[in-house]
Amino acid sequence: MILGFNIGFLEIDLVDIIDILLFAFLLQQVYKLMRGSVAIKIFLGFLVLYLVYLVVNAADMELLSTVLGQFMGVGVLAVIILFQQEIRKFLLLLGRTHVFREGSILENIKSIWSLNGNNKKSEITPIIEAAKTLGGSNTGALIVISRNSELKFYAESGDRLDAKVSKRLLLAIFNKFSPLHDGAVIVYDNQIIAARCILPVTERDDLPAQYGLRHRAAVGMSENTDVLILVVSEETGQLTTVRNGEISQNLSAQELRKKINDYLFENENYESTGETVLKKAKEEAKKEEKVADPVKKQRPEQPVDITS
């Protein structure tokens, strides 16, 4: 037993504690994925059915025990079928970590040969200016901003453009008389990859009633991929951003710029924060040395008696 202790007849060691903590963390993540969706109700119903099976089995009711036992025998398969969306989200959540992120290995190799690790600076001003104009005219828009990949799976559902981002092009796409206005635009690496793209719709039932299909598609896309979605409401003209299922609505142009910058340069901000901390520490050390130098100069050196 390594760093263990006893509770009655139970022997608990460090491995058991780590096992319990990891299991609790997984339960928390599963609950966060299912919260606000129909899956939590299905899970509770499945749990009640299992408790009924335990009671029936303990009471020796053979008929019900046989019927429920057959159902519980395929419980794992039933869980996979019933919670396929939540299992998919959980696996996507693992795959969206920095280690497994698409292109992260190539980006790390490129950063060795580049000065700052970035090939080009993202131009977000055309997106913000277009969003302001679209909001002022109550023209609906749905723009997906990606920093990791082209989202080929979703881009193939629309019309491929591969055009440079510009205000006029975005206004032309989302014009009510344009054949490309119905759907989403995918922006990656200063390029409009595709337009009229189809996005997955969220199954959450806790969204406000005023949110239409455009907002629900934005939430669904943010739940499935690591992107930032910009929504321009057709009814109110409000600007809304969605990321990881979190909605920020009624944004100003300055707030929208900050949201996009925080998303695109999240890793750089983290690295620059670490660099600024090191710089501050070095500056404080230099100040302490400067303060200590005059004190050393003022102190007369004591003669050393070498005869003793």
C-alpha cells in the first residue's frame, strides 16, 4: 500500500484516490455535455429503469426480471445508440485539445523557421466593417471564423470560393437577392473558403425563444468544432458571437473586435503573458541590484587582519 489508509475493512491507497478523482472529472465533463439537452432526461429515465430492475431482481419477480434483464444485457449498445451525439461531442472535446489539434505539429515545425511563429497577420477589419453594415440594414449573416483548419467537411456542403476577405464581397454574399446568402460563410487564413454552407443545429432546449435557426446553427457549430461564429440578426441587427456553446450577444464593434482577436491570438496572448512576466521579474531584479549597489558603496570595507 502506497500512502494508504484504512476505513473500516476498506484499504485505500494513492491509486484509488487518483482513480476516484479521474472518474469524478469524467462524470463532470459528461454532465456538462448533456446539460440543457434531451440526453439528460434520457439518462435519468435509463437510471430509473435500472433501479427498477434491481428492485425487481431482489424481489424475485421472475417475469419482470427476465424482461428487464434482457434489456440490461444490451445496455452498452443501447447507451451508444441513445447517446451517440453526446459521445461524439466528448470525443471531439478530446480531439480539440492542443496536443491533437489539426496542424499543431506542422505549426510547431514552421515556428522554428519563422520569427514569430505566424505566417501572416489575420485581417479582421473587413469582417467587422461588413458586420456593422449588415447589422445597420437588418441583413442576416452567419460567418464562421476558423484558426486551425479549412473545415473541409462543412465547406464541401456549400460553394467553394477561395477568395480574399473583403467587406464588399461579404456584403455581396449576404445580400438578400444573392443566391449565396442562405447559409454560412467559412473564413480561414484571410480567405473566404466557401459560402452557402450547411451547419449542424444544436439540440439544446434551454435557448431563448427569439433565437432562430441561424443562432441555433451557430451554437451547434461551436459545439462540434473549435471555431468562433459571428451572427448578425435579421430581426434586430444585433451582433452575436458564439464559441464552445457560449453566446455573447448585442456586441458593439469594439467588443466584436476584441472577441475575434481573443480567439485568433489566444495562444500568442498566453505566450506573451509568460514573456511579460519574465520581463517584469528581470526588471525587478535589476531595480533591486541598483538599490543594493549604493548601499554597498556607502559601507566601508573592513580591514582584514592577516597577522592573526
